[in-house]
Amino acid sequence: MPADRDTRLRPQVIILGLVSLLNDSASEMIYPLLPVFLTSTLGASAVVVGLIEGAADALASILKLVAGAWSDRVTRRRPMITSGYTLAALSRGLIAVARAWPTVLVARLIDRTGKGIRSAPRDAMIADVTPENARGKAFGFHRALDHTGAIIGPLFAMLLLDWIHLDERTVFAISVIPGLIGVLLILTFLKEPPREARATRVELAPVGELPASFWRAIAAVGLFSLANSSDAFLLLQAHVAGVPTAMLPALWAAHHVIKALFSTRAGALSDRIDRRWLLVIGWTSYAIIYFVFPHARSMTAFVVLFVLYAIPFTLTEGAERAWIAQYAPSAIRGRSFGYYYLTNGVCVLLGTALFGWIYERVGHQGAFEVGAALALVAAAWVLMMQFGEKRIA
């Protein structure tokens, strides 16, 4: 079969997809339980919960900017991928033995350091081994397995908590196992094709080389990122309203089912219509859900809200990245995405800290209303952008 028509998934893509499934299963075993563990067991405040998650995500965003450029300089990307997944697996063991919230902060920073190190090199390897006409399929396969892991993990955690009656710390310790299995898969089966190091420096794209339209789009993303505080608060709010701890993983799994089923279709839709409409619809629906969320009281209401909460991200995750790419000159597109991830991470950190402060000082309803208002401002910003802006090839 001619190489340019060969759309089969390469062995590296399959291995990395399986590793992502295992790692996300492990991660999502912990994530729905962590807000309650921090507040109820370790005595952390809502502000601390927000700062831990915001700081962790911001660190990952910064490291993605550096790691992607660095992986272009070295001859092998596999060591960076391996170390990233290893750090993530070990960090979960640290959470299992934590006796105070600063230990959890350290663990989350280690976990997000691993994510920052591995993400760009992993995606670059997928692109390296896959023909251009099959890359959409390859990345779609990888995302599908990632979301599948995000479904399996919470359900497995619920099984351990509700049926086998293990405690949270034991569940956290068990979550180390699938992560380490993923690392073993990389070490045993992931074969990297030879490549030459590039004689380039690790540097950022000069701000002046990017058009004004790019920065207006980045501003819109930043505004929404301020609204998009840590999802830990949604899980915390559900628990405060009466949802049992053992049921929180089920809510989180339901959220990811929608993403797994419809993200690819929504991304394809953004190729056929003006992407900004998907952003406006997605961010507006986010605002509506945030307005409603503090008024939910029953398990049924929270199931519906967590399912609906997947819709804004299903509509916008692919469209948002494609929208940024169309304004980024091809020669510096990779580093332009570095600015995108950096803006997203810093603004999520600030937004999460703001949400946590309002949540604790004013009340949960005020915090959700401020988040909803910020999302509406971001949607309005996109609407005000001129539709005649020049698209950069």
C-alpha cells in the first residue's frame, strides 16, 4: 500500500493511546475524590483547594511551552514521555500518605510537571510516525482512549469505595498501579524511529511576529479561562449539597461519556461553519450551567448538570484550538500554541483563586455567578470581533 494512502494506526500510536487510557484511569480514580479528601480529611479551605488545582494546571501549561521546543533539539523523545508518565504515577502514591494539604500540593505539582514534560513530545511523536493524511485519525484515536480512561477510572473508584468498602487512601494507593503499567508498556513496546537533533535554540516566538487578530483571540481565551475555574469546585458543591462521596466518581464518569462520544463530531463541525459560533454557544451554555449549579439539590439534578457540563467543552475544545491556529503564522505555529497554553494556565489559576475566595467569603452562589458572568463576557468578546479578519494560512 502506498505510504501516502496508508491510514493504518502505527504501533506507536496504539501504545501511546493505551498508556493514556491507563494513566487517565488512574488520574480520574483520584480527581473526583480529591476535593472532599482535602476539605474533610485534611482540613483545607475552599481557597486552598482552588489554589492547589490552579497552580498545578498553570505549571503544566508553562512546562508545555518549554518541553515542546526542547524535544525538537534532542534525538529521542521517548525519555521525556517516559519520565512524564513516571512522575504522574508516583505522585498518586504521595497523595495516599498525605497528612496535610501541602503534601497534596506537592503531589499535584509533581503530577502536572509530568504532564507538562510529556504532552508536547508525545504529540510530536504521533505526528512523526503518522502520514499527514492520517493524523486526524491518529489524534482522534488517542483522545478517544484518553476519555475512555476518564470513564473507567471513576467507575472503578466507585466500585472500590461503595462495593468493596475500601477507604480513600487505599483507593489512592491502588491508582499507582495502572500508571506504572503504562510506564512499563512504554519501556517494553514503544519503539521510536531514529531522528536527528535540530540545531535550534529553545526560544519563544517574538510577540511582534504574531498578528493583532491572534492576540484578540488569545484575549477571548483568557477571559473564558478566568471563568473556567477548577472542576474540583463542582464536585465539592455536589458533595456539600448531599451527594455521597462514593457517588462523585459516577458523576465525573457521566461527564466524560459525553466528551468521548461527541468531541470528534463537534471538531469536524467546526471545520464546516464559523468556529466562533461554536465558541459563543459553548461559552454561553457554560454560563447557564454555572448559574443553575448552586441551586441543585438532588442526585438526579447533579447527574443532569454534570452531563450537560460536558457540552460546552465538547463544542469548544477542538474549535478553540483550530481558531487559534488559523491566526498563527505557520512558521511559528507550535510556539504560538505555547502562548495559548500559557495564557490558559495562568488565567485558570487566577480564576480558580478568585472563585475559591468568593466561595469562602461570599458564598457558593456568588462564586458560580461570577464565573458565569465572566463566561458571558468572553462570549460577547468573540461576538464583537470583526468577522472580516484575515485568515492566516
